[in-house]
Amino acid sequence: MSRTDAALTHFESHLDAAMARWMDWLRIPSVSAQPAHAADCRRAAEFARAELAAMGFAAALRETAGHPVVLATHPGPGRGPRLLYYGHYDVQPAEPLELWTSPPFEPAVVEGRNGKRVVARGAVDDKGQVSMWLAALRAWHETIGTMPCPITVLIEGEEEVGSLNLAPFVAAHREELAADIVVVSDTGMWDIDTPALTTSLRGLCYVEVKLTAASRDLHSGVYGGEALNPINALTAALGRLRDDKGRILVPGFYDNIRDISPRKANQWASLGFDERAFLGEIGLSIPVGEQDRTPLERLWARPTCDINGIWGGYMGPGSKTVIPSEAVAKLSFRLVPGQDPARIVENFKAFMRANVPADARLDFTLFGLGEGLEIATDSRFLAAAEKALGREYGRNPVLIGSGGSIPVVETFRKELGLDSVLMGFGLDDDQVHSPNEKFDLRCFCKGARSHIRLLGELAAE
Amino acid sequence: MSRTDAALTHFESHLDAAMARWMDWLRIPSVSAQPAHAADCRRAAEFARAELAAMGFAAALRETAGHPVVLATHPGPGRGPRLLYYGHYDVQPAEPLELWTSPPFEPAVVEGRNGKRVVARGAVDDKGQVSMWLAALRAWHETIGTMPCPITVLIEGEEEVGSLNLAPFVAAHREELAADIVVVSDTGMWDIDTPALTTSLRGLCYVEVKLTAASRDLHSGVYGGEALNPINALTAALGRLRDDKGRILVPGFYDNIRDISPRKANQWASLGFDERAFLGEIGLSIPVGEQDRTPLERLWARPTCDINGIWGGYMGPGSKTVIPSEAVAKLSFRLVPGQDPARIVENFKAFMRANVPADARLDFTLFGLGEGLEIATDSRFLAAAEKALGREYGRNPVLIGSGGSIPVVETFRKELGLDSVLMGFGLDDDQVHSPNEKFDLRCFCKGARSHIRLLGELAAE
């Protein structure tokens, strides 16, 4: 029996204990956004620290300006590729509580369409996925008495609130975090039978724009027809951001975007993405976005412009005939490799200035600026992950894109010069960030097994 | 000494008492919108009833589905034109309280640029203007022992919340309310030296439109590029409502609008409206609205489209990458005579449907539908009012329009077949509906004197 097979066997025979640890962790309401849960965040960090210490890691909580970071190192056999595992112990707020079928911090094991599932806040994101690779590390530890490779673990507590303290922490601990590759499980599979590696992420620039007109709220009877209405002006300008073919009209918006490679295009085409089902599940039927692109390009490889929030004037019941003095919108551009986020923001500001009346004052606030990112598809680490997933699932993983952003991946690239393997086991129906978040037990088990195999592949190099 | 002069002299020598009654009325916080003030509304109604009873009126509170109506009748000499005085005893909420320089329901007499003024919620709107004509009625009563004409008084308590119960009340009491003309003081002067009669009012149609896209809120990373964003769609459609020359693009919007008469155009031109000062006072410099019209046409005689409120998605601090499931706007059209409000609403709905993607669901809620209204400028009642004002001020009043609506004027026309004389004494800086509402004592006195003169003119017919 190979060492990997022994670790797999060990995992299977100790599944109950792995699940118990996962569920104990879920019981700690480590909601990073809510100050009342600060002590719970620390408890959740301590839980992970103790778990890593029990596997022989030198593990400690490290303070930041916010919630602490768990940092643990294990020399393993003293040779082989150095792996940096990243995850987060914080979770999204559980509200609205009334929509949960069971209390969010009392994990429930229930039957679902794929068999048993665990329902709780953090079931998958990211405590579930981290528990999965912690179980893999433990299986190795209890099988061979050490780690198969030198391993560093970094588990932060502020991913759900923007990881503001992580980049400074990484920059200040470059030597301790030195590694050859980052391993992250915070993404999804293609479907429950098809594993996936995520190799591209969209960047994000997020801007708030406030348009101020008159110096005070006005009566629309007295002033209507003469006075600039900031909601009229803001909607008119925002309404011009896209043409009727879904193209975004900010000047230079599409500059330097490369089309996806023919290989990727072929692979994506072969995925058989069911756009009708994808949209149908959310009550829609007609895609927006660029009409001359495929659905997966629109989701993974093309930039977007979405207004994420807007407000102004009277928002209560009934009517009020006010011309308000200001109106505000939040909007974000998802960006792809080639686009320069800083330039996009400047061009957007210029676009807005050119599209509002001269009397309007515009104020911009920037809430995020990250570029699109591509992960090398020809690396030995990605090859090892492909092999591990292929063995576990009996089919090759697909290389997918993600329409979202994982800013920490950019941080590791910038601060440590490291690429990441994004090997995640979530499913589209996991209700991440929503009530009744769940993780299928099957995903958890095969995910842990894939991580065991990945370690075996890398150790054998 | 004529009877009118005797009444004027009486008013002057009893001014302190008239002011005391006005201020006592202002001390009652009759905020119709706030249920906690329901008893105060009734007290304010009772105050007016008692005041009318003291002048020999048969006066009673009449119940409605909301706050009571004060209805009072006096046969006067049993001949002459029958006058229906209308006013309202309710006031707007006083909030935000911290912006008041003195408590809103403790009227303060302070010095202002036009001499003494009374600062209080309701100082002018409408307790102040009603107190003014109540003082005129009392001057006549105490001078000649009766009213100079048959008079009916109707004072409602729900004007600030839409007068929802007034039209049914008027319709149910047509015989008691029978008259030859309605007299209303709820409008303004041209400036403190120039009296005005308002002879046109804009109508209003007020619509809320909700655009629903996906069946739930979506993550803009996962769905952006494919899923319809309701804020994008709503702003795009609303942004198309007007062209860059200020014309409103709802089909048929300008149908059947008559240009103002050359006489009116000349008179308005002679007013020397200072558009620069009008806009400058509110921090603006460039008029919106139709560019090929004069400022007073845009304010009084041309229709508008103002978005009064808008909301959707994330409105908190920082960023949230949500594609919400819905977005809502409230908007209103100010309408002028000739426009059919019902048709405008239907055309607006059709415009919106034609300008949103097929996947968008639109729901409309109507909060008001009133047509623009013109008052006959050749009536004997208006002539009497012009004469009264001319004598009091030593200059002829100007015939002005109002950009706002006074729905009750339409109610009286529809239910009773009566035109109204809109003779008001407010000034632009009265802070109506805002903190530190005031009424200049000079306006109050000359307003009361003008009402005394108007009664004298009409009684002499």
C-alpha cells in the first residue's frame, strides 16, 4: 500500500472525528463584520491553531490591526516543494436569521439531493473547505508521523470584510511565508462529478459616485423645470454607460484585453454550459453583456459594469414631491487581464464629468482596485493538482475561470512572487453568503481525499 | 367713514388680540402625519370652531375617516355673493428639530429683514394665512355686527397628508357648501411689495416604478455579465426620459398644450424675473427644462419630469458586490392645462416597457393624478380681488402662475362647480415645510386688510 493510499484509508476510518472537528469549528460564530463577535473570531482562530499544533506544527496567533491571523509551520521531511496553505476562519453575517431552516451556528446534518450535507454559516466558506485540507494534513500526520512536504499554513480572519490587514501582514512576514506555491480551497467545482481548477479571476474596481446639485432639497412644484435634479442627471449619465449590445462605453474600456486562447475556448465550449438553466434558476432567460461573446466568456473573460447600489430623494411610502440636493450610486467594473484598473477609474470619472450638466458636482470614492489575474496553466503544481483530481474523480478536472475576485491571490503574487493552485470543492447551490449555506458531505470527503493525493503527488517529486 | 374703512380701523386697533389668537393656534402641534398628534389636530380644529362661533357662525366639527373638518356658516345680510373660505389647520412635521432656532410650537416674534416676523411651524402654512382672514372676518363682525356677505368656512386637517378625505366630504355636503366662489389664502405674493393672484396651477401625476430582475440578490462576480441588473436597466430607461434640450420624450407628452396667451406672456415678461438670483439662491446657475421657453414658462406653464426618489441594491458604507433583484424609483410629472394625466401615465408605462429588457418586470403604483388648472381671469371675483389688493398696496396685483398643485382647487371645481380666488401673502423665503418657517407681520397685516377690502368690494356689488 502506497503512503497516499494509507493516508486515504486513515481518512476514511477517521471521518467521524474529522466531521466532529469541522462542526465544532462551525459552532463558533466568527462573524468578522460584527464587533460583538470579535471574541468569537479569536476563539475560531485559537481552534485552528490548536488543531495545527496537534499535528506537530509550530502554530501561533499573530496580531494584526483587526482579527488575528493563524500562522503555522511544519518542516515536514526537510525537502520537497514548500507549500503555503491559505484559508480564512471568518464568516459572513448570518442575517436574515428567519430564513434559516436551522440555527446558523448549530450545524445540522441533513439529507439533500447529493446525500448528506452540513447546513451552517461557514459550512463551506471557508471553514468547510479549510476543514477539508486540515483533515488531509491530519491523515498524513497520523499515517507517517510528519508532513509529506514542508508546509506553512496561513488562516486569516478578515476575508469577508476585505482582508484589509492581510497584505501588510504578508509584506511584513515575507521570510516566514516563503514557499514555492500557494494552495487555496475557496472556489468551486464544475459540478458534483467534475472537479475544477480555477485559472483566471476577474479584478474589480468599485467606485461610489455622488452627484450634488442644489444646496438644499427643493419643492418640485416651486423649482421643477428650472432646478437641476440630481437623480435625473445621475440616471441619465449612468444610463449611457452601455449600448444596446451590452458594450461598455467608458472610453478605452476594452484596450489591451486579449481574447482567450483557442485551447481555452475549445475547453470551455466542451463544458456544455447550460445558459438557459443558469439563468432559469434565478428567474431570468435573456443574457445581458456583450452579445457577440459566449456565455462563459461573459462570465469569466469579459469585463462588466454593474451598478451595485443607488439612492437619492424620497424612499418612503407614498409620495413626496422633492427635488433632492444629491443622489449617489455605487458601481463596480469586473476587470480581466490587460485592463489597467487605475486608468479605467480615471476614464470612468471623465465619462461621468462629460455626461452630467455643468452645474452638477461629482465626488468619487474608490473602494477597490484590483486587476484581472491569470494563473499559469503549464506549471508543475497545476499538473500535480490535475493528476490528484483526475485520480480521485476518475476524470480530468476542467480549467475554469471565475467571474469573481480573490484579492489574496493577487497579494501573494505581488508580495511573495507566488502563484496559487485554486482547488475548490464548492457547488453552485451551496448558498454561500446566504441563509442555509451548506456543504455536501461528498464534496468534503472527496475534497479531503484530493488534498491527500495532491500532497502525495508533490512529495513524490 | 365707509364700512370698509371702519373695519380696517378696527383691525388696526385690535391687532394685538388677532396676533395672540394666531400664536395660541400655533402652539397646538397639529401635525396631521403623526398619529401621536391626533388629539392635537382635534384641539386645533376646536380652536378654529370656537373662533368662528364667537363671530356668530353656526360652527361645528364634522367627522371624516381622518382628522375632523371645521364647517361653519353665517347668513350675513342674506344677500350678496356667497363666499366659501377654505384653509387647513394641520401642519407639516417639524423635524429636523435641531435646525430650529426656537421651538417650532412656541411661536417667537423676532426681527427679520422686513421687520417683525413670527417663527413657528404653521406660522404661514396655513394657520398664519387662515388667521389673517379670520381676523378680517372678526373686524367686520365687530364693526357691523354681522358678516358683509353670506359666508361658509371649511377648514380641513389633512392638507399636508394629501387631503384624502376632503373630496368625499365635499361631495357629500354639496348643498351646505353651495357658494359662488371659493377664497383661498395658501399661495404667495410676487414680492413683499407686490401682491399677486395665482391664476394657474400645475397638475401632478406621481408614479412609483419597480423593476424586478432576478428572483434573488446575486453576487456580481458569479453572475455579472449574464444576469440582468435592475439598477442598470432602470437608470438606462429613466435616463432616456429627456433629451439634451430638456424635452420630455414620453410619446404624446406635449399633446394639446396651449401656449400662454400673449397678454399673459407680456405680463410675465414685465415681472422682471431674476433667473440668476432664483437659481443662485440654491447654488445653481444653469436652468434645466425646455431651452426654448422663458424661465417663468418653465416654472408655471410647461410640464416637467422629476425623479423624486430612487433606491436599490447596497446603500451602506463601503462596498458590496451585489446585483440586487429589484430597483425602485418615484417620479412625478407636473402637468399643465391640456395634458390628460391618465393618458400621460399610460404613455409613461408604455415608454418604460419599451425601454427595459424583456426579462425585466415592471410594477407601477400611482400616487396622484391631477390635471393642470387655469382660473378664469375675467371673473367679477378676480376683479374684486384685484381692486382690493390694488387699494391696499397702491399697485395692481400681478397674475402669476404656480408651479405646484393645490388639489383642493380642482376638487371644488369638480364637486361644486366653483372657481377659486387664490389670494395669498406668503413670500419665497418663508421656509414653508422647513425648519424656521416664518410669516412676516407686514404680510399678515396687509393680508388681513386686503381680505377686509375684498369683503367690502363684494358686499358692495
